[in-house]
Amino acid sequence: MSEEDLYLGRQPWSTAVEGILALIIGALILAWPGMTLVTLTWIVGIFVLVAGICALIALIGSQKGQRGVLIAGGLLGIIVGCIFLAWPIGTIAVLLWLLMIWLVLYGIYRIVHAIRQPPEDHSRWLDICLGIISLVVGVLLIALPALEGLEVLALLLGIYAVIAGIILICLAGAEWSKRKHMQTG
């Protein structure tokens, strides 16, 4: 097994796309925190769907032991994202709960993803950070029902999306750097 095969089949371009979209969505949410719930539902639906697709893209070249985690994370994101996009008005009532569950599960998925990386992969800590931040935001939303106000929810989600976008772009850069190093070294 080559050194490159030791690492999860993380596709840097799909991670970068996920990060750029998260940054754009986060910036839009922060710029207009008073937007309608339907618009917020569409934005969140697009992000969750893209995150699910990116997790499935990561299956390409992944190790056998990693595929279950990637499939579960990818399918969950695609299903929840499609629900948001197909029924935006109907999902407004459950948007918060679906989002909280997705954030908690996404956090767990990212932490498991990082733990399964080889110890030599120094970008693991970025996945762990993203997982912890996702878990904290998800648990905060569950534990503090007073955050149900649209503006507070929008600001929290906007801040989360910007931080997640930065971490995802850093992960993509680390993966590109690692691949370049493996090819030249």
C-alpha cells in the first residue's frame, strides 16, 4: 500500500467547493440576518446537499474502512438537503430541528473521519475542529430554545458557516500540499 493510500480519499477540490460555498452562504446570512425563513431554508438546503455530495465524492480513492462513514454522512446530507429544497414552506417548522440533528451528526462524522486518519496526517486537527464546532452549534441550538428567534438563529448559522468554510478551505489546501509533497518526495 502506497503512502498516498494511507490517507482517506479526501478530494481537495470537493472540500474546497464545500468551503467556498459555506463562506458565501455565511456571508449572505450575516449580511441579511433578517431574511425570510424560506430563503434561509433554501440556503441551508443547498449547503447540506452540497456537503452530502462532497462526502460521497470523497469515496473515490478512500480506504475500505472509511467508506461506511462517508456513505452515511453523504446520504444524510443529501436526504436532509433535498427535504429542505423540495418543501421549503413545509420545512420551516422543522428547519431548526433538522438543522440541529444534522449539525450534531455532521460533527460526529467529521470527528470520526479525523480519528480514522493516519497519525502522520497533520490536517486531522482541522477535521476535529470542524467536528467540535458543528457539535457545539448543534447542541447550543438544542439546549437553548430561546435562540429560536430568526435573527439570532441566522447570526449563529452565519458565523458557523464562515468558520466552517475557512476550515474546509484550509483542509483542501492541506490535502493539495500533502499530495504535491507525496508526488515530489
